[in-house]
Amino acid sequence: MTEHEIVIIGGGPAGMAAAVAAYDRGVKDVVLLDREAAPGGILRQCIHNGFGLHKLGRELTGPEYADVYRRQVEERGIRVYSETMVTKLTPDRVVVAQNRSGVLRIQAKAVILAMGCRERSRGALNICGTRPAGVYSAGTAQKLMNCEGYLVGRRVVILGSGDIGLIMARRMSLEGAKVEAVCELMPYSGGLTRNIVQCLEDFGIPLYLNTTVAEIHGARRVEGVTVAQVDENRNIRPETGRYIPCDTLLLSVGLIPENELTRDAGIPMDPVTGGALVDEMRQTAVPGIFACGNVLQVHDLVDYVSDEAELAGQGAAAYVQGMRRESQPLQTAAGEGVRYVLPQRVHPDADGDVSLFLRVKAPYGRVRFTVRAGDEVLATAVRLRAAPGEMEKLTVKHDKLAQAAGEITVSLEELQ
Amino acid sequence: MKRNLTCIICPRGCSLEVTIENGSATVTGNACPKGAQYGADECTHPTRTVTSTVRVANRTDVMVSVKTATPIPKDKMAQAMRQIRALRVDAPIAIGDVLAEDVCGAKLVATCPIQ
Amino acid sequence: MVYDVGIIGAGVVGGMTARELTRYRLSVCLLERENDVACGASKANSGIVHGGFDPEPGSCKAQLNAPGVPLLFEAARQLHVPYRKNGSMVCAFSAQEEAVLDELFERGKQNGVPDLELLSGDEARALEPNLSPAVTRVLRAPSAGIVCPYALTIAAVGNAMDNGAALKTNFEVTAIEKADDCFTVTSSDGETVRCRYLVNCAGGYADRIAALAGDDFFRVIPRAGEYLLLDKAEGARVSHTIFQVPTSAGKGVLVSPTADGNLLVGPTATEVETPDAKQTTPDGLRAVMQLAPKSVPSVALRQVITSFTGVRASTAGGDFLLQASEKAPGLVHAAGIDSPGLSCCVSIARRLVELLQGAGLVCADNPDFNGERPDTHAFRKMDDDARDAWIQSHPDYGRIVCRCETVSEGEIRAAIRQNPPARDVDAVKRRTRSGMGRCQGGFCGPYVMQLISEETGIPLAEITKNGKDSRMVVGRL
């Protein structure tokens, strides 16, 4: 068994930013365990631009954004184990991993979970029909195209208007494929507005809302799909079925945090986010184990992933350095119109201001968010619009938080 | 002439109304100056950054990701893609290396390193 | 060359028959129309080893089921195929259904099923706490079990090949001729194989094969069954295989753990046009979802990771059709192998060998026969220290390719090299479980394609999901 002060599981944007932040807080013995051949995670296949506007003040592509952090990791001499898969994590922070040189057993003083997320698959959707080749999750198709250089299909239907699906609609169109339609089960798109504009409207690709793929056709390779509208309960209306010939169906129907290790370690989870329950430094309910990035909550912007990972890195460093919070944390809760709030608990004596991240339940126009603890209003914010596809960030000032008592609730009200 | 657009400068997605008279555009609905600029540009000479991949000739099954260093006219995207697809480059490649000097008026640069 | 025996169809019966025949000094050739073995009913079924109380006493099924169970478990042990003797329960919900259990109990005794017992609802719930409170009585068969059906088929064919049998895939039989005591079997590609004896194990196509041999005397009635497979998080919902008593309203569906640790619910039973009608339907999946909670109300159906349809190859009589052809001497049929065909696969194979002997095949013991097959899942069963030691000499096993099921590059490469070699993505999946987990191949798919390409020399653009036109990609950029 070897020992390290901080072990980070996952070498994507979250893992790298956490490693750098922990190092910069004074913990030099940090190791990163990464499954892939090179760090960067899913950013390596996200060759489109739009990354870094918030965090770095310039617009980068995914590989460029990853490279900024890869350099920072490298400059600090942080050890990265590539092609190394963590197979076990215990609550007392023993990490078991394997790679081509054998099985590693590491006792860590703190662990940061940064495993990211996976795409929801066809099976979970229960789409009827045959099981031919040509049904891909959008990210798998993206990897085959952008990293391996293969075209996955020539005539495409995309189910789900999540960002990866929209990005792939553009990518495949640019490479000469015909994207027949993007179907979205919900009455609104889950993707960012800029992607609707630049990925669909630019290429004349129709977006059908309240619509799903009812059946997949084709014995060996996809030959077509039946798309149909759904009623208000999301049940298929068979009479609206329409056959679209295609050779490929891409699925962009949601991301699921990859929390198998987390669950096996007995770390309490939030059923809404699919990630661990954490405090403002992203510490889980198991002391010394932190989580950040898409394994904690699915983000829309990598910039926020980096921010969150820095908190986790700083929190883990402080933990290793022996710092413990004295105060009882306050629970947070989602109020009217809000689906979830993260972190799920906040220490009133937290260092500095605390940002609360949340998603709303449905699309709204102008809204006011209010953060309350009991009758006390801790913060308010007005937004011109709010949508489930776009994560909101609200900041509670240090002095307000210090006086708060009881549960912290975030709710929204629509404004005229 | 009036056009309604959604601003794509940031995820906020402001709804813009652009009025074009005598070749000059007036923008309303924007929350920041970048939005006004975007609305005006989008209605007079829309541009896009094109990102794609180029095959690396001296490596097996390796692609290098690329982008136009500056946005190009939106109506030239297909032409740019034809140029990019025809390109073959040799590794090693560093981020920022110029792989083509003129793709529809922009330099084409590498966005990932290839050893 | 002229083979002693040709076998048409590399399903579980064809594979087991090949394995049984290699116990003797015989040359054996398996002919399979698909790109891999176990692509028909042997791939998509319940994976249940039935106790044997269900078949009509005296029927071929009754004769072969109960005695076949220990033979099957022994074969699974020798072949290192995942199985579990988890026992089965048939649940009654009313006095009328309890009477059916009494009948099945008596039938089971006649069929020689060991250790059958009738339990009260409460006694059954003590063993199986998630059973519905509405269950009033249970017939329990402790001898029943579960086995991975495609792993069993793959291992049987692999073991037969290790013992000298040949396998020809993508060999779709289009003509059978007999002259000079020798069959000439021709494929759609014009390839021919010659053999002295021929076994028809063609499953859904057994009637067409019989007709090609001029022995057109039965019809296969394809009956589709739809299933839902649930995440391993649901795998321990029940430990027994839970059946419902068939009623006038319908056959009921089973809820069972699988040998690999998932939970399976299904099947429906719908007559379909062709054995290739493997699509799932809204009605079928809805029926499974409605019926499964009847016996196990807490089953978490939102944990579905995939759904599939298998097509049973039934015949009108309802019994197995195992007989030597009257019109084509030397040809033996194994048709109508629907449930409990998997449970009987070894006993059927042995019956077929007897029928071949009856038709004149001379079987001399093969002293070199080795019924053991190396455990293809040995690595995943190792503890950390053993893994570490193994990786030191086999570094490919250190790199995990499929993270959901923790499958290493070494295991995937081995699956492509071992008998019967995997040639497509689904074939690798069936051998290694790579792509069978929660993400359903989302992450590992591209890596598996690369490994198949590297090992076989097939260009990546030509790699298929399951042979023929099922290409994964349409070309290079």
C-alpha cells in the first residue's frame, strides 16, 4: 500500500482543476488517476468552441481548454497515472486501481471524486423496435468522428436536444451528412440557446418539440425511425407516427453522474442530482471525500466545473492540513419552481461568500430568485429568463450567512 | 426591415430586435454592448468560427482538431469544409500551429497537440 | 474432405451436439448462417434451467428435462459458464390457481423432479421476502437454476472446436443433396461442405432445412417473447426464479435473477411471421411491465438497461421433435426446441448422438477428448493480489476497456483469439460482457472496434455489430 495526501479520481476538467487548486493551497503530494491515455476527459472530443468565456475570458475549443489545465498540472509536477482505472474506494479512503503495471492500493488522506458522467442509453429509454447497428449515443458518435476520424452515418435523426446532440447535428452536417430532424420529448429544448441557433438554425435542421422516437426499424443497420408526438404525460400518441428514413439514430437524452464508486463507498447521495450530498467545499458526508464536476451535478458549462473543482481542491487541501469546521451546517432546500440546490448543506462560518447552484423546473420569463433562512432573506437575484437547461448561480454574502439559522430555501417568483 | 434574433454571445440568450435602415443597424433587447454588436453583425455580415478535424498523414488513424483562428463569413462554411477536408498534415503538431494560411479569409490552426 | 457429421445451426443444441460428438473419433463441422454462434433463440431467452414439472408426463420434454438438469450443470461447471442453482417458485394467487400447483406437483413427481415442495404464501415469503403478499401458495423446485444461455453455447462450441470440430460462420444453407452416402451442403455463397451424417439444429429455420433435404413434414411456429433486463442494482430483488401460474387471462411472466447478476422480467408469447421478427413492441413491453409486479410488487422497472425479443421455434405438437429422417437416411432432426430446450440441451445432444448411432454412425471413444474449457472469466474472479500478479506477466489485463462491467483489454483480445473467435462487436459483448452494462457500449464501443480491427486485420470501417450489413460506421472522414 502506498500513501498520498490527496488522490483525485478522474483526469478531466474537474480532476485537473481540483489538483491544481489543492497544490496551490499547499498540499504538494497530489496524484491524479485517469482512465484515458491522456488527461482532458470528455473535452478531448469536444472540438467545438465556446469554452472558457467565463473562466478564462476567451473563447476556446474543448481540447484547448483542457490543455490550459494540463499545462498547469504539468508545471506543478503533479503525478498523473494514465490508463488507470479505479475499481474500489472505501469510506476510510483506500483507493484500489489498476493499470498495465499492476494493481495499485493507495491510502489517501483525502479523495476527490471527479469521474464525470455518462450518457443515458437506448435501453433506459425503452424505445421499441429492432436492435440494429447505427444507434449511438451522441457522445460515442462524437468520439468516433472527432478522435478516430470515422463518419458514423449519412442520414441522421437525433433524439434529444441536449447540447451534445445539437453539437453533433452541426458536426455531421458540416461533414456532409443530412440531419433530418432533432426530436425533443419535452415542450422545450434542454440545450443552450446559442447551440439551437448555431447548430440547428444555421443548417435548416428542424427541431420537433413534444416528439419522440416511437420505433426503430432495420434488421442489421438502421433503415428508419418512426417519430411521434407525445401527450402532456409524455405518452406516445401513435396516430401521429411518421416514418423518417435514416441510417443513424443519435441519442442525446441526458447525462447520468458516474457514481458507482461513490455508492459502493456508502456515500449518501442526492436522488435529484444523482450525485453525492456535499457542503460548500464539496465535501461529501464521508469525511475527507470530496466530489466535483459532472459526477456531482451535470453542468452545462465547463467553466463552472472548473470553479467547483477549485472549491473541492481547496477543501481537500484544508482537510489534509487539519482544518475542521466547528459549526453545524445548515441544510439547503429547493423551494417553489426550483428542482434542486447544491450544495445541500452550508456551514454558516464558511470562508467568504457561498455560491448556490440550482436548476429550475420549467422555462420561465423574468424571475426573481430569493434565498431565505427562516424569515430572513439572504439574497435575491433577478434574471431575464430561466430554463431547466441552464444552471443558475446565486451568491450569498458572508455576513448574511454568518447570521443565518434554520433551513436555507431557494425559490423563484415570476415577474411581469 | 426588422429581424428578431437570439443573442448567442453568452448563455443568457437575450432576445434582440434589429432594425436595418439605409444599411445601418439599430439593436434593442441586448443586455450588453457585445449583444448590440452581435445583432448588427448577424444582420449585415454574419460570421462563424468553423471547427473540424484534419487527418494526420504520418500517423495511423489520428485526427488533429482545428479551428479557423477568426470567424469566417457564414455563407462560406461549406467552402471552408471542402478546403479542410482536402488537407493533410504531418505530426508533430502543437496547439496554435497554423495548418493553412487562408481558409475563406482566416488562418486554420490546430487546437490539440499531436506528438 | 468429407466430415463424419455436419451440424446445421450453432445454437445451444448444435453446439452441445458438436461437443458430445467430439467425445468420439469423429470429424465434425458446424454450419452457422450468422457471423457468430448463439445468434438465434439461444441468445435471447430466459436462461432458466427448469426443474421439469411442467411437461406432459411421457413426452419427449418430460423424458429429457429432469434427467437433463444435472447434465447441464455438470457441463456448465466443466465449461466455466456462469450458473446458479437458485431454485424456482410458481406462485398461485387464488384457490383455482392453487389447484394448478397441485397438478404440477403431481406431474413433477411423475417426471422425476427431485425435492419439489408446496409452500404456503408465508413460508415462501420467509424465503423470498419481496414476494407479493397476495401470493397464497407456491410450488418450489430447488433443483431448478439459471445459466447464461449464450455463454453456454459459446463455450460448448469453443470446447468442441478445441477438441477438433470445425465451425463455418456466414454459411447459410441453400441446398442439401445426397449421393453415394454423402450429403453435399451448399451455402448462399456457393461454398460446399460434405458430410456422411447431418444434424438439423436450425432452430427457427429447421422446417426449411428439412424441406431442402426433401423431408418436408413439419412447420416451425415462431413465437416471440419480449423481455426487460434490469440493472445489477436490482439483481438481488429475488433469489429464486419466480413464475406465475398460467391462467386463462394469460401466461404470466417470470421475474428472475440472471447468472450474471442482473434481473430479468418477461417474456410475452406472440406468434410472429418469421424467426427474424426480433423487434420489441409497445404492447409487449407494456404487458411485461404490467405483469411483473403481480408476483414481485417492488421490482424497480425504471432500472431497465435494455429490452429484447427472442423468438421461440415451436412446433404444432408442442413437444420436441427429435427423430431420424425417414426420407433422407443419415439426417437427424432436432426441431421444436422451445422451453425447456436450454434445460435439456445436453440430454437432447445425447439423444441425437443415439439417433445418429441408430442411423449407422460408428462412435469410437476419442481418448484425447477434454471436456474442460479454460475459464474465460478467470481474471474477473481474481482478488487484487492475484490480479496484480497476473498483470505483471499480462499487461493488457491491466487496462480496463469497459468500465461498467470492468472488462480489460486482455480479456477482449482473448475473446477474439479463443474458439469460437469473436468477429464483431456483439460477439465480443457476449463473450466478455463489454458493452453489456449501464452505458450499453457508449464508452467502450470505439475501443472494442479498434481491438477487433487490430486482432483480425479487418479495417475499422468494416467492423460490424453482428455481421453482414451491420457496419458500425459508414466510412472515414
